[in-house]
Amino acid sequence: MPITQSAKKAIRGSLRKKAVNDQKKRVMKEVIKKFEKAVKGDKAEAIKMLPTAFQVIDKASKTGIIKKNNAARKKSRLSRLVK
């Protein structure tokens, strides 16, 4: 357990940041799942959803939720599904 006041404050801040990061990661995963489901159903709808999926992945990468190469790999795999 943290003893000093600053350590307690750091724990509170890290918990807030973790909550935000978990929320963004969950949104990213949901968008990817919706996209993959759309690819199986309607390709035209999936093509419309692709920029949104890329945008969510890029934002997650920019804020450090996922790494740069992980984002590039996800985007590559999604674009390959449309073809």
C-alpha cells in the first residue's frame, strides 16, 4: 500500500487513466467486431465502415493504448478483409 500522500495521489490518477484507456480499447474492439460482421454480410456497408475503423485504431495508437506496429497490423488485416 502507498504510504506517502503523493503515492496515494499517483494511484488515484493511474486508476483514472486506466479507466479511460480501457474504455477506448473496448470501443476499438467493438468497432472492429462490427466491421468484421459487416464484411460477412454486406461488403458495401463494410467499405463505408472502414474509415471509421481506421480512425479509431489511429486514435488508440496515438494515445499509446496500442503500439504503432500493432495498429498498422490491425489496419492491414481489416483492409485485406474487404478485398
